[in-house]
Amino acid sequence: MNSTPRFLQGVLPFEGKGLDQPAPIGVPGYVVPAGVAAQAVYFRGGNSADELICVVLMRDGRPMRYFPIGAKADVHVPLRVVEDLDSGTAVELWLAAPAGVTGTLVLDLGLVEV
């Protein structure tokens, strides 16, 4: 079986708008190419802020998964083929953080095209 890895990654400053108001964070999104499916394999994230934040994996503009990251902490979530992302599916990472909280976010979402 042939597969191609894809990554959404970055080290980004952020300012929270509210835990109930996720917003795009500046990492380019990914659209599954025609003729293939993709699967999320893992999520890793780090948070430099003194407050809990949450990275939201968006699928076609709607929340798909939430990854809370504790204050000054990190998280690693193996997803191990939770579900297929069909051709044309758009995936983005957004951030929800308490209003006014600032910090740096380290992101790494690994996907594979199959």
C-alpha cells in the first residue's frame, strides 16, 4: 500500500478570544486531493500560557476533534485511523483560549494519504 504523509505544523503566538470562540491560528489548512482518502495519525501540541487552551481540528468548517492542552504543558494523542477523510475534505486547526490570554502554541498534526 502506498501512502504519503502530510503535516500541519507550526510555532505560533496567540491571543485568546474565549474558550467558546475558536478562531483560525495561521497554520495553512489541508484539502484531501481527488482520488485519495486521508487519515489523521497523531496530534502533538504544546502551550506556553498559564491557562488551559484547546486546539480544535476543523473538518469542512465544523469542529471534528478537541485537543485540550494544559497550562505550560503538552499533549500527544495517537489517533490511529479514527476515521477516513474523503477526497475534497478541508482540514484546519483553530484555537480556543480564554479571552486575553497570550502565549506560544507548538503544533504538529500528522496525516497520511492512502
